[in-house]
Amino acid sequence: MKFKKLLPLFVALLTLCVSAQNKTFSYSKIQTRNEVQEWGEKETIQKQNVSFSADKINLNIDKKYCLTIISKTHLPDKSIIYLCKDEKSNPVTVTLIRNTKMYLYSKSKRFLINFDS
């Protein structure tokens, strides 16, 4: 009898734990957009990691980004749009596409990062 009353609580707790898990992806190639909004050639860099937690995104591209997640929107194709603020409270948008690549938009900077397999 008590189990039936606590079941919704367990389900909610399990859902929260699963959604709050950290994700880490590695990458060694990035692309940037030029002034006419065309993607440039892939640039090979030293292997880096991007980590997503429940409230933070940390990565290093042209500088170290320590982003605080303000909101996130789940898209139907298993992608997520994160609206964030950087250390100076500047808006940054990160779009995670099916755990395979991400886009980062910060002021006039545009990055495309394809994750290593």
C-alpha cells in the first residue's frame, strides 16, 4: 500500500536524476563563420572536451567558456537549444544536435563543432 503512494515520488526522482546527468564530448575539429556567414574550412585543434551539466556548459574554443544555463528547449529530433550567459553575463546560445555536433553563438562569433566518434 505504501509503495503505491510513493511510486510517483520515485518516478519523479528517477526522471530528475537521469536528466541531470553530465555529458562530456571530445572534439578536435572546429569551423567558424566568416563575415558573409559562410562556414570556413575545418580547423584541426588539440583534442578538447565540452561538458554539459544540469546548469553549466564548459568548453574551450577561442577562449575558455564557462556558461551558465538560463533555459533549455528540447527539440523533437533529440536536439537541445541552451540559452546561456558567460562569465560577463553576455548571452550565448548553444545548440546540441543529437549528441553528434554543436553550434555556439556568442556576439559575432559562430562556431560549429563536430564531436569525435
